[in-house]
Amino acid sequence: MKKVILAFSFSALASVFAVAQSTDDYKKVEVFAGYSNGQVDTGTDFQDRESFNGFNVSGVYNLNRYFGVKGDLSGTYNSNRFSGEIDFAGTPGLINVKNTNSLYNFLGGVQLKDNARSGRFKPFVHALVGGAHIRTKISDITCTPPTLCTGVPFPDQTFSDTGFAGAFGGGIDIRLNDKVQIRAIQLDYNPVRIDGSTQNNVRIGAGIVF
């Protein structure tokens, strides 16, 4: 499934990058690159979430002034440490580990936007579906007292999974000239379906549109 999702997403992006700008009265091609912040759902409460930071790139081929097909790729990352109580052979203590996470979205769909080569403010909406890949690495394990870790193997462990994802939202671009726009804000509802459960994530971005 992961290979199919990757092939679909990258073929969509490649088709956009391959098409040259035309001399029509609207932009045929739009390429976005910028920062992405993911508010990733980590529990049953919608407010129980962690902040992931990374990148977002996308490409749009506009079939007419208002409607385009879009390919989208984002990657966001998070790292923290957490500890918990353990009891080894009757000796209580704490175990401390480093937790490194990554979330990738590979999406494709449609975008609605006024792509005329005039006007300053360019609001847009999009609906994208595809896949997400989540990876978690557990490493740098320490114990308190340290003797609890002595002679006990704690190898690094990596867990990963791939599932369905979507991005439904939009934002607003500010046109500087015929070639460059500033994406002031992009806000998406980013559901990710992994291992039988749904993460109700939010994706926020900003950057430059060419």
C-alpha cells in the first residue's frame, strides 16, 4: 500500500512540475513550498495533542481559471522524553526514554482558487486524499537508579505503519507579482486512519507560491 500511495503522490507532483507556464490570462501551474505545523491527535480528547514541525510542498495544474488538480507532500517531526515507573526483581525505579516521531502525508485531489493574473488576495479551498506514514523510534533508554539497567538489554526499537489520510481545508495567498505569491495561512483538517483508529489531526502552514 505504501508503494502505491508514494507512486500516486509523486506522479501527481511530477505532472505539475513538468508543465510550463502558459501565456493565458490565468496561471496554469502553481508550486508551493513552506513550513508545516501538525497538531497531532494523541488521545481521546480533541485537545489532547502534540505539536509536530516540518515542511509542506505541493503542485497544482489548473484546468481552468478556478479549478485545478493537486498533489501534496508533507513531513512533520516531533521528539521528546518520557519516564515511567518500573519494578525489576523487586527493586522499584524509573525508566527514561527518548521518543522520536515522524508523520508523512502523501495526498492528491482538487483545488478551487481564482488563478487570474490580477487581484491581490487569493483565497483557496482544497480536498485531498491519499495516505500517511507514521514512524516512532524509542532510544536512549536510561534507568534510575542506574543499576536497574545493568545487564538488562534495552535495544532501540522502531515502529511504523501506513494508512489512509486526507486534508480538507484551505487558506489565503497574497499576490506580489505574476510569479510570486505569499501563502499567509493554510489550515487543514488532517484525519489519519492507522491501525483501526482515526487521528483527528490539524495541519497549519505558510510559505511561498510560485
